[in-house]
Amino acid sequence: MPYLSRLTFLSAACVSGALLGCAIPTHSTRLAAGPEPVNVQVRPGMPRTGQGAELLIESPGADSIVLESANGLDRYWNDGPRLRVSLTDDFGDSTHTLRHAERRDGQLLDVLKRPARIWSCRQGYCREFHHEIPLKLSERNQNSVSLTAGWSTVFARRSITGGDRVVLFKEALNSGIWTVQGEWAGRNWSARAQGFHSQDEQGGALDLSRVVKHSGDMKYGLSMHAGVSRQEWLPDLSGPIPTGRAVYHVGIGPSLMLQGITASSQFGVSTDGRETLQTVSTRISANGNLTAVRQPIILTAEKVFAFGSGPIVARRRDALESLSAAVHVLDDFAVRVGATSRRSAWPDEHPADDLQGSETLVTLGGQYSLTW
């Protein structure tokens, strides 16, 4: 739906803005003054682990400029008064190992100074300068458990139409919703339990993932999903609409896992006690509190399609698309935004009179997390 697409784009823009910032800071250093200055500019001024940096060395009047790591492993040069180099985070590193910040005597040592030599040459004479290029190290995340709870305002639009697109029910309202979520990430297992409660909808789910094969940092395994939900907003219309029934979901399928991140595709069934539907789903969960390096974002995306009541063309259908993101503005407090679209079709005795339902939810609120 266009409305949901706009909200999805807005959520992504908020997340991108929080992670990248409005502008990339630049740090400049003057190695030599006078009539033949030598200036060094690094952008961003403090690159982080895994992030590249652009280094610009300028010396007006120079015939050539050379940049070399202190151990001589990396070397760059260019003719003229300017040298522009794109550096990776392993500049001057002969082992290419991932470095992390360390704590000593209660202090976090998170800046690595990478020594380098710079030569500015003119008419056969070269001046040598020593310079240090900083690298911001990330602290290894030792957390394995995260508990999150929050409250959000829900903006809802709902409608049900019958044959010839006749509107049988339509409403738009605001309400509140409580959410709670717990996550655990182990060596070979990961789990997520979540629940929500609002005036007209309640539910909960449990997701488990088991590692079957390791391939470096990537893990391959199986994911299992079990959940229950109840929608109490459905009107009591004459027809096949299951008013006020609890719906149970189960599914299983392959998954990909990193620490704190799980993506899975699952096949399963959904039933309300009266009818059973087949389901196909894709779920992605990324909890920044539990990733290898802690990130200020929690992201959950879900797409589910359920179908049944037809040997060739399934006329009974449910489709759900959901995206939510929580961006930490403080260490443990995050602003949460989300968008959900749900579409349903209930068959009638005459196909032209099938009922069609749609629901769009937009949430905005906050949540608090505890990790250990």
C-alpha cells in the first residue's frame, strides 16, 4: 500500500539518519607551516572499525607526495602537490585481524593510532614527516540476554468490503499498545519471545533457532515459530468472518544467523479451530544490543502469507507485512516506529461476494531495554 510504503521509507530514513548523522566530520592537521605548508585531511575524522577513510595530503609546489605505513607494508604516491588515498581499516596491519577496544583500570581504550610516514618532494629534495592516523575501535559485546518493554500510540485504519466493493465496515482510530520482548543469543541457539496487548488485539510468539553448520561468522540452521493472536475489532457481520477467535500459528524452516541477527523462511499452518490455513513466512530480527559489536538499533521485519479453502485457487487468504525499528537515543531508551499492513479475503457462497478486509497500523512510541 502507498501509505505503508511511505511509512517504511520514513522509518528507514530515521534509522539512516541516526546511524550516519547529518554530515561526515573532517579532521585536518598541518604538518609544516611557512611558504611550503603540508596539510593532512582525514574524512571521517575518526573512522571506525570496518569503515574506510579518505586521506588527502596537500603541499603546494611539491613535485610528488608519498604516504607509507610505518612498517612499509602499504605505500601510496602521486606526482604533483596533492595525494588522495582511500584507506581501509587494516592500513599497516600485517595480520589483518579484527581489533576491539579494551578496558584497563576502568578506562576504555578505544582509539588505535596507526603510524605513517609522509614525504613531500620538490626538485629532488624530500621532507619527511611522521603522522598518526586514528581508528575508533568498537568494544566487543559480551551481552547475551536482552529484555525490552515499551508503550506506543497506534494509528489504525480498517475496512471490510463486500461484492462490488460495497463498504460494509470502516473505521479510523487511535489507541495504545503495550509490547514486551526478550531475546537470548547463545553459541548454537537463539531465542526470542514477544507479546503485545491493546484494546482490540492481543498476542504473543516464540521463535527458536538452532545452528546446524558453522561457516566463519555465518551460521546455518533451523528456525521454529509458535504464536497466538486474537483480533477483537472484526465486526460481527453475517458471513465467514471469524469474530473474536484466537488464531494459532506454527512454522519451521531454514535460517541464517549472526550474533544477534536471525533471518529465516518458514512453512507452517495457522488455525482458529474452525479452519486451517497453510502459511509461508519470512522473518528478520536484528537486536543491536546482542550483536558482536553493539549497535544503537533494534529491527524486526515480517512477511506472512496464509491461504486455503480452494484446491486450485485459494480464496481464503491472509497477508501480513510488518516493519518496526527502535533507535536508541540513550544507552537503554529507544524511540520506536513501526508500520503494519494486513489484508484478508473470506470466501462466500458466490465468489463475486467474497469479503475483503484491510488494516493499516502505524505505531510511534518508546521502549526501555535491559541487557546482560
